[in-house]
Amino acid sequence: MSEKKAIKFVCLNFDELYKPGHLFLPLNFYVDHSDDLPEKVFFTMPSGDMWSGAYVKNCTYISGLEEMMRFYDVKPYQFYFVEYNGGGNFKLEIFNTYAVEILYPVRILPRQKPRNGVEKVVKNCSDVEVWKHCSTLCYTAFFNSRASYKLEIVKEHLAGGDVVGVPIDVAYKLGLDARMTWMEVGVPKYKWRIGLNWTEHVVQFDEVWKEFTEDLKLKEGDICVLQYTNHYQKFKVAIFEKSNILNYNLAGPDQGKSIMKFFKIVSEVLEETFHLAFPELFAEKFGSQISEKVTLLMPDRNEIVVNYSGKNNFLYGLKEFVRAYSIAVDFLIFFDFLGNSTFYVSVFDYLGEDVCEDVDDKLHLAEIVGSFCGTAVSIGPCIEPVGDVPCIKHNSLPISVVDLEAVVDLRFEILVMPSHMLTHCHGVDVKSKFSHFRDVWKKKDYITVYDGSRSWEFEIRKRRESKRTTIHQGWIQFRGDLQLNVGDVCKFESIDEDLWKFRVKILRSVVV
């Protein structure tokens, strides 16, 4: 397989798709390429180190990677960026929950002893630790939220005997006042309600604070980020661990790589406002070096110029970018920073598949880093965004009038993402790849989903001239009744060619 035929994809290392020693393959890659995989496969890292794994036919994962995961300290909610070059050959990059590529240490050969004389072991994280990693990833990669307050954990916070709290002025900035006797901090699924004691200069925390630090295994030097929620006494938490916060990869053209690489998970903010915030670690390191105009170089040789707000560390004016690549919620966007306010950008859909996989004469990162010298890069003519693909228009006519022969496949599917599991989930998008039938629905419509004798009614809404179709009411009840988890795939199939009645089948994410 030549370089141009290399297949790139992302492995979503969510809780249910995380198991020590295993790398779970995207469903479509498994279907299309599993027969090409030998029993022994190899992963080459950016550092040049190579690791071997095992593949068993008809399995959706590669196993035998315990040593690799132990060496790079891989945790739930970290991501694998994978390039498949045919046979059993893969290239692998790892991204942490801070949404940046990790620093790859020099590998200690088996004949050598570890430097500290102690072998690390791959441990299963506790449930609360898993959700800690999830919460941090949501803060850095998914939400465009800004921190309310960053509390550096010091020795006194962990001692238990000393009084812990925040200064009065900080409490006021958090929206607290002396009438409030508690504040709640939490990660998805776990909450801690901390009692408050107001003194002249400090708001003291009660013993629940100690439980919080112990449950999340906080250490001296960690940063606890408190984020606003819709309730002024409740805060979401993200944790930046001191032991990992500086372990990000800074490379460059001399190493055949970009200066720094990071990713973002698309949220409703990008779809509705065309804004995208940089992860904090990238913004702190390079934000001041970005000019007001930013160039995005795409694999299809399209060149898009967008705007940058240095004050808020986010890109804006991304409308052309979003529409040209039909970007939707839960897509993943990887940015390779080349310097000179220029990025090489790769887009992957919610299944982890490269949206530019079938592009001919693709622009590869290696072409750019080999010639990029801080000036404009000549990559050929700018390609205008492709217009929307024609789709079925029903004009509110009954189903009997719809040309069902044009509807190639009366099915759609949803991969359950972290945003779908939020307590107040705002909706689940029907992806654009299924637009061949979704446009039959009205601007506000209802469909019924069946599983044996059980049924659920979904409210369907379409926005922005049918560019986006979302399931609203009914989803939370549906996911609870079927005990869905992140990584599960819900397959909906029309019953008797009725586009308002569907039979559902659940493909569970973990196959062990």
C-alpha cells in the first residue's frame, strides 16, 4: 500500500472502548480491512519505536499491547490517531485528555533495567477515575467553556488536618455569597457537596473536600479547574495532573512532524456560532504567536483562511470550513501547527473515519513539513467548497408520494458519544451521511422506534434549512431503558418502508 493509499482513522478510547492491552478498531475499518490483517501486527511510534500486537480473525480489536500501554501510561479517554499502511503495519500517535499529543519517552529495551528499578503495571482505573478523565477531556476538547477558577493543589489541601478553602474575593468571583452554606463540585456521574464556613477573609471547606481529593487521587501540584454550570452553586471539574501536564510533544520539520498537534471534538458551539477554542495547553504555549488571520491547509488541497481572537484564544469565521466538510457534532478535528499561523487540518466523522479518505492527489503532512520555512506554502489552487448533494424533498407530502426508489437504504445509525450521555442532553444529531431519507421528515416531526414489545417516540427537529436534523424528546428515556453506553451503535431500520417507524438493534461496544 503506497503512502497515498494509507488509511487514517481515530480509535475512540472511551470508557467502554478502553481495556488494558487492547486497541478497538472502528466498525467500518474492521468490516473493510480485517481480512487483510495478519496474526501479528506492528505499531510504529513517532519516536521510531515499534511495538507488536496480536490480531485474531473476527475480533474487533488488536490485543497484546499491554507493554505499550504501560510504557506510555495510556488511560481511558485518550485517543489513538492511526495510519494503516497495509499488511500488519500501522503508525500510531497518542493524544491525552488535555487534547494534545503526548511526549514519547525513549524506550527502555527489555535487556535493560528500568531507570528507577520499578516496572509500571497497567492498572484498571476506578470508576470515579474514569469519569475524572472524561470530565477533563470534555473541558479541553469538547466544550468551549472557560474556567471559573483554577485551584492549585498544595500540601495543605491534602493534609486533612488543616483548614482548606478559598479567599473571599475568589468565592465572590465564583458567584457565591455568605448566604450559601454549600457548593457542589463534580465530574459526570459523581458529585461532592462541600459545606462552606464563611469567615472574614476565607471561605472554609468541610471534610467532604478531603473525600473529593482522595476519590480523585489529587496530588500536590495538580490543578483543579472549576467551571460554571447553569446552577450558581454547582461546578464541573477538570483536573490537570502535574505529572502529565508537561508531557506533550513538541517536534518540528527536522523530525518530520509539525511543531505541535492537538484535536477538538465538535460541539454545538461550532455548528451554531462557527467558533472553536484552542485547548489550553496549546493556547498557553503558542496562542500569543497566532496572528488575526489563520490559514487551514486541508488534505484535499483546499486552503481556508479564518480569524483568530487572541484575547479569547479561539478561531472564528469557520462557516466555510464547517459547510465544505459537512462537519457535525462529535466529529473530530486534528490540527498540526506549522508555525506562521498555519495549520494542517484533518477531519474525522463520529465513527473515527477520515472524511477525505477518498480524495485523489491528497496533500500529506510530510509534503508540508519538508518544505515549510515560515512562509506561505504553495499547494496548488484553492478549491471552492462543494455544494450540497441533491436530496429528496417531500414538501410535506404523504409517504405514498415519496420516491422510495431514490432512498437507497432505509436505515440510519447513531454511535453513542459522551455528549449523548449528559444528564441534560440537548439532542442527538442524525448524521449527514444518512440524508438520503432524513429530509423526508418535516421541520418538526415524530418517529416511533420499536424493540420487541417496547416502543419510544422521538421528536425530530430540523434547523438551518434542513442542514441539521436532531432527535430531541425521547432520547433520554430510550438510552436509559436500553442501558446504552458510550461506544454502542444504535441501528434503526424502517418497518415496511415507513419512514416514521423503525426497528432498533443495539451493537454493544465491548467485544471480549
